[in-house]
Amino acid sequence: MSLLLYGIVMGNAQWLVKPTMCLINAAGLAAIVTKCETDISREPAIVLAFGEQVMQIHQQTAVIPMRYGSILKNDDEVKELLHKHQDHYQALLAEFNNCEEMGIRLSFEFMADNAIPLQQPVTGHHYLLARKRVYAIPEYIEQQAEILNNALTGLYRKRSAAISVFNGQQTYLMSFLVPRNKLTAFRERLLDSMDIIVDTNAISGPWPPYNFASE
């Protein structure tokens, strides 16, 4: 029997644990886990239920959230993880305290010349150049991102950005770690910037700080 990891919090957090969970303490930290099989189910309902559990923990205390599928073999392996990353985890928890993650997706389509015609011979050099263009950030996306960053300055603690796939389309995901006492102002400032973000569905959150947990 293995252990499925929900998240990491500061120690002495027994009050967070439901009957189906258990708490493993080490190095002043605590890992919230549940027993599971090594091959866990990927049923959407089960994955969503996992996410809801992480959200409930996040709403009660600062947590380093884990994505579904983070499995460790036993208690000793969990304790080793906490000892090994003690300083990093404690710094993250201090940073995440009373914060929410907000996300903004900017959509873009690649130019047709990024595609490699199959009927033409392609050298390794040409292939690598084409792939570089595919994963490059278009200039207009960079401009939109800069405008948004400037508009939201002072309303977030930290930000990150990366190209990702959403609903089968390439997007540029901007993630912001927003203090809860600035969340209303952050949302209002976003509404003022809707001429940049065409689709209101591009805004997501508040969420546990998933996109900052792995840094």
C-alpha cells in the first residue's frame, strides 16, 4: 500500500485531517496523505474529488498543493522528502500564507510557416529551427502580457508564465499569487483590462497555488 500526497503544511495540523487521511510529521512540517494503491484510478470524478480536498485544505491554512498522482511508498519516504526540502517548503508556506492563485490565459495561433511540409526533405537543423518557432512566444502576446503585468503591479506577490495547452489550443498562461486582501482589487483591475483579454473564460481562480508549488 502506497501513500497519495495531498499537500504539505506546517506541523501540528491534526485538525485538518479527515478520517480518510493521515498526517505525517517531520522537520516542523506535515504531509497530508491517504493510503492508496500504486496504480491509482484516473476517473475524472476521483481526480475532481482529490482537487476539492486540496481546495478545502487551502481554504483553512497555507498549503503546498500536490497535483493528483503524487505517490510515495511509505512513511519513511514521506519524512525523507520533508527533511530534504525543509527550508524550501517552509519558505514556500510563508510566501503562500493568505494568498490565492489567479490565472489568465492569452490565446494565440502559430503562423502557417511553422509547419514543416511533409513532402519536402527536412534536415535536422531545419527541423530544430521550426520547433523553436513553434514554441516561441509571439511578439503581440509578449506585449499583452507586459500591459497586464503593468496594470496589476502592486496587487500580486509573485507571478509566473509559460506556454501551455488548454482545450487542445496553445495558450500563454500567466499565473499570479495574490494576497487575499487584494483579491477584489485584482479582479477589478482585470475587468478594466478586458480589452486585452477578449474571452472572460480566460480568467481562472482563485485556486491553491499549484503553479508556484514546484518552484
